[in-house]
Amino acid sequence: MVVVFVLIGVFCCGSAQAQGGGGELLGRVVKEGAKKDAVSLSGLNVSGQNGQLFLTTLKRNLELSGWFQIAGAGAGGGITVNGSAADTGGGVQSNCRVTWGGGQSFTWARASQGTAEVRRQAQELVDEMVRRIRNETGIATSRITFVNRMGSNHAELYVCDADGQGMMQITQDKVALVGPRWAPNKKDILYTSFTKGYPTVLRHTVGGARKTVANFKGLNTGGAVSPDGTRVALILSFEGNPELYVLDYATARVIRMTNTPHGVEASPCWSPDGRSIVYVSDTSRSPQLYLLDVASRQSKRLTYTGSENVNPDWSAKGEIAYATRRGGGYQIAVMDPAKGDASARILTGAPDRSEHPSWAPDSRHLVCSDGSTLYILDTLGDPAVRLINVAGSWISPDWSK
Amino acid sequence: MDMRFAVVANVALACVLLGLSTGCSKNKKSDGEYVIPTGAVDIENPFGDGMGLDGIPVGAIGGRFEDMCDRVTDITFAPIYFAFDSYALAPQEIAKIEQVARHLQSNSRHVLVIEGHCDIRGSNEYNLALGENRALAVRTHLVHLGVGPERIQTRSFGSEKPAVAGTGEAVWRLNRRGEFALYQK
């Protein structure tokens, strides 16, 4: 509870600062809402192309972390990174010491080969700094999966790093694809695919094979793996109309969790403790969020404000982000499920028509789509950052966590 | 395996085999637990590559007309249109469904897949479920008109396969639809 109050307090201050600061929204990283510690990189000597790539990646990910800003040339920073990042011909060798308040420090030494690994090494250093200095979970080594809607019955799956780099197309199916979700192993992505001409749920290991999770008669969608990896939430209609089910690998059972003959369910998302699922149902005649207690199979309605409330995503720290329709388009809202949507706050500074929020592993940032591109939002008030600069219909982002 | 679950699975099996799955579900569903009748369950690969949840509950998987039958493309039917966020059948759409029913009744080798669609607005994940309910609403009416339920399957494309590109109600109303795809056994 205390944590939530603190967050709200900081968020309010952050918003006020953001308005005063008037940060630039698009293109480059401008993060000036929440308070940050200055990091001086002037003592980091880099050499060659890979050294530069290491430095560029380090800077961008330090800024995107939301906890740091890069100190200008000559200016001192409360945090210093001293040492070297040397091009080894095809890779980089980094040796540095990170020092901060009160003489605390840690050393860092890594060698890596290949462009992706050079970037990865810098991202790992950023996450280490976030963990050691701020005692928070970093986001630099996490990844985002998303969909490019390319035409009628044609969408493809993509993955990129949390800094928007390293974008890869994962599927080449030339059919519709809906609702990708990372499995907690951060290697597999579940999604609804029309490769067979009708919807089935597939589990796709990035860079590897894919398997069918659900192929019942009727609708198969909504695949979401539980935090412990032993269960999958699914939306299936084999009994007559779409309902929420849990496939439990441990007991080899498929268990129906809802009974709404006149409604449909969608978008299940597990709570961090795996005991609850938040999902969309239209039993009230418009899509709203409901909360399921998995053990008792009892659901209760969570949202009452807004003509539609969809796309729920549960953070590791316990807050639910969702898209709420109030007036014309959707906005991104965040709520404490224990308090319901009377406590929800709308994230300001997000683009118009933002939808499909997904939490970063730090439970602070969110990625969302405005229907054409993806943005990173900050619940502590930093301005939105555009993630993808390539033309397309980039939708349905899901952040690994 | 626990007998209780075996019984439950059999009740569901009976519903499906008798073609009453929709009827059963509307009134009284089983308690909704199904045993996966495979031996060792490997979480990483529980049912074998590409096999899905074969066997549970029997009758609920496999047997898709798309996989088993030939598509009949020289006979087409007018789509059924829906209001926004609704799967209710409008009175003016009923005659089109009656025409499909008459065709199925006089062509016993033909079976039907009803394809549910939504307009582009709103959550596409929710639209996928809404499209399924639209297809099921048409299916229920065909069953009411006397077509055997085992002859009608559904698939939803949600808002992923619009008939007409663009925005505005003139476009959206043509995309909120149920389409009929005939297959021949």
C-alpha cells in the first residue's frame, strides 16, 4: 500500500515537471519528467566501431531506464563510469568501474563478439547499474514483441530490444496473427495464428520451432502462460461459445473458468502470484475488465468507468494497466486491482488513441500502440518515447517480464 | 484417472456427439473440467509436435471442414450484417439465413462454415471473440430452422479480414458480418 501511495505522489510531481519542461515527444530520447541521477561517461575511453556502438547503446539505454541522465561534456556526474570499451575486431572488450554516492562502486569486465552481442553487453551493464544503484529491475535486456498489420488477413510477428533496436521479423505466414504474449521463460511467444485457415494458439520459440497449444473446434485464442509456467489461460469455444479456460499441464486438465452463455471473454492476463486472472468480458453488454480467482473460479467485475475497458496487463508490482474508452478514443489507465477503477489514473502525455499497454519488467514503464506505431510511456511522468520509426501498422506490443 | 472427471468428459462428449453442444451450453454446461488422456505430460511438449490437445474432450477437436472437405466456391450467399458491438440477428437479415437453410436441407452432402467478422474499431482481441459469437448466433438460427448442428462449424477472423478497406460507418457496417463458406464431404 505504501508503495502505491509513493508512486502516485511521485507521478503527480512528475506530470507537473513534464508540463513545465515541455519535453520533445518523438525521434530522440528526451526523458525529463522524473528525477534522475547524472552519469558521467567522460572517463570511458572507447575505440573503433564496436566501442562506439557500445557507448551509443549504453547512453540510449541509460536514458531509457528513466533513472539516469547523461552528464554533459566537462560536467561532473554523481555517477561515473571509468575505464575502456575497446574494439577487438568483430567485438568489444569492456573493462570499467562504476562509482556512485558515498564511494560505492562495482567493476565490470566482459568480452563479446558480433554486433548484437556488443549491444547486449552495454544493455547488461545498464541493468546492472539500475540494480546496484537504484535497487530496481532494469529494462535494457528485456524485449518487446509486436505485430505489423500488413493488410486484410495478413499480419506478421516482430521482436525488438527495449531500446527499439535489433528488430527482427519472426513469422512469414501471410495470414492474420493476433495477441502475442511472451511466456515467462522470455524465449517463447504465444499467439493466435490463422496458418490453418482458422484460429489456433501456437507457441513459438524465437529463432526456433513452434508448437500448437490449442486447436479445438471453434475459437482458440488468448494464450497466456502462468508465471510458474505450468498453466496456460485460453479463450475457447468448443463447448458452445467463447469462455475462459485454464490448461493445467501439472494435472493434465483443461478447466473452464467462466460460464457466460450470452457473453464472450478475451485477453486473459495472470497476476504475478498466479492466483488471479484479469480478463475482458462483455456480459454487461460492453467489454469490461473482470477479475478471476483461479482456485474458486469466482469472478468479479473490476471496471465501471468508461464505455469500454480492454487490454489488461498486470505489472510485477501488482498494478493493472488497460485501455479505457472515455469519449472518442482509448486512453491508457493504471489501477490498483484491490481498489477498483475508482482509483484508476489516466496516463497523461500518451499519444491520442493509445491502446494495448504492456508493462516493462520495472513496473514503471509501459509500451503501447496508437494503431500505427509504438510508444514507451512512463508512469513517473517522463514524456512518451517513440519506439519504432519504420512505417507500418505496429500494434499489440507485449513486453517480456 | 479420477472417475468424476471421466464422467464429466463423457457428458460433454455426449453433448458434442449429439450435436447439442450449443443447446447444452446455453442452459447447463458440465462443470467444465476435462482430463487430457495422454500418458506422460511434458510441459515443454505436452502433446507432441503439432498435435494440439488431441483427445480432449473427444469431438471438440479435429474434424474441421476446412481440413476434411472440399470448398464449394460456385455457390455463394449474401453476408449477414450486424450492429456495432452486437451479435444479435437483425430482423431484415433472417431471410438470408433462411435461404442458406433451404440450400443445406436440399443438398445433404454440403456442410457449412460460418465466418464471423467485426469492423476495425476496438480491441482486436475482443473482436476475435465477438466475431465467433456472431458466427454462433447465425449457427443457432440455422439449427433452429432445422439444419443439423453437426453440419455447421464456425471460425472467427475478428477484425483481421475486413471485406472493405477504409474508415467510416459506410465501410464499417459492411465489415460487421457473417459470411458463409460451403464445403462438400
